[in-house]
Amino acid sequence: MPITRPGNLPGMALTSFARRSLTASAIGAAASLTVSLCVLAPATPAFAAANAVPDYEVKIDLTAAALDSSHTPTSAVKAAFGISGSAKARSYEYFDTGALDLNAQGWDVRLRHKSGSDFEETYKKRFPITNGDIDAALDVANDQGFDSSDTNYDAQVDWGYAKQTLSFSNDKSHSGSGYSGTSMPSAGTGRSWLVGEIPGKLEDWSAKNWGSDTLKAATAHGPVTSQVWSGAWESSDDASIEVVPVKAASGTGTEYVVELSFKTDHYADAAQLHADAIAVADAHGWLYHGDILKTQLILGRY
């Protein structure tokens, strides 16, 4: 009877074949996984842009006691805050729908004309600052695409009596040829300029073409024509007092908003200007203990 070697048994031959097949399959799967990972992995790591770096504008409202009978800042007020020279006029108006759809989304669109200058078109996005946490507001803005990489927008912290707001402004200009002084175009003409120059972030803010569609349905709120006196005080070489006549809440008569402001690049300087301006104005009985938001006032009364 012939002797059959173990290596020649049918069962052993089948087990050896299965082992070789399993090894080949595992190697193939590993290779496939390696290729997939190489395809999916980014060539270089992606990093978010840094937060924008804002400058600061301190805005303190004064009472009617700061004005003389001609609605001009008194000589004592001017001397106290380094204001000199004669007044310069500027006219401006805001464009929004009757329901203020732009403003509800944190956007304000303004057309302004300073005497002897071209028209200024400003598209501004606002972010609230809570409990003085500017960094948190900058984080929110960054998440929505307003960061240090976007040089089309200037970041600024508006620092009022008790309220702070972070804003990003995109400023453009339109020729003032044919317009004398601070005269404004018709509402339809001004609106067409603003629609034609609309920046991308506003255009597609909540939906494609939302910005221009909303602006096309907007009306002019204003205009108002203010007088501005300039100067320098403490660390700010850009101090000013603006007197803005606005329609009274009753619909008849005029009220005057008196805004004292200082611009500076640094937080520490802004904090000092804020504290000192409040102290000086309060000591003389000129301080309005609150924040008057000119934009909201004009949007609501015109």
C-alpha cells in the first residue's frame, strides 16, 4: 500500500492555498487604504486667518448745555476739548427698506457728501460687544469672514458712554461733479450708485443677490446736514464735535444731537480718552448720561 505524505493530502493543500489567498487580499486592502489616505489628506494644513485689528473711536454725547443760541458749541466746550477752527458741513442719508431689513442683519448703507469733496459710499457691518469683550466680538466676526486677510474692510470699535460696537466698513467714492456744496442726488440716483458698488459680502449675505435686491427696494432715510468742528485733545489728533439737527420724535420741530468724538489706534489710549472726556464733560454739566445712536435715530425718523 503506497504511503501518502502529509504534504500531499488534499486537505492540507487546500489550507495552504487559502492562507496564500488571505495574505494577498490583506496586502491589497492595506495598499488600497494607503492610497485612499494619501488622496484624502491635504497637502498642507489649513489655518484660519487671524482676527482683524481694530482702531477706536470714542463717542460721547453732550447735552444742549454745550451749545449756544445758534446751536454752535460754546467757547468753553471748544477750549475744554481742544476744538478749533470753523465748522465744515456734511450731508448724509442712509438707505434701507421700510422694515429696515439691512439694519436688522447688522448692515448700514450710507451716502455722505462733504463740502467740496466726492461722495462717500459706506457699507458697514456691525457686531455687538458684550461686557467689554472685544476679542469675543472679533471671534464672531472672523467666523463670518471678517478677518485680518480682508483688506477691503476697516475694523473699528465705537466706544460710547456705556455701549461698545465692533464695525467693519467698506468705503467707496463716487464723483461729486455737478453737485455743489453738500447737495445730495435724488434718492433713486443715490440708490443706483450704491447698488452698483455693492461689495460681495453684502451682496450674498443671507442669500444670493440678497444685498442688491434689498437695496433696490430701499428708500432714503434723511438727508441730514451737520456741522463739524475739529481739533486735537490728549493722545488724539483727530478730535471733533458734530452737531446734527434731526427731526423731532413728534414729527414737528428739530432736535440737536451733539457728539464729541476722538479717534485713536490703541485700546489703552481709547480707554483713557473715554474716562477723561466723561469726567470733564460731567464736571461742567455737559454730559449726556447715555448713548444716542445717530444711525438708528435717522433710520427711525426719516
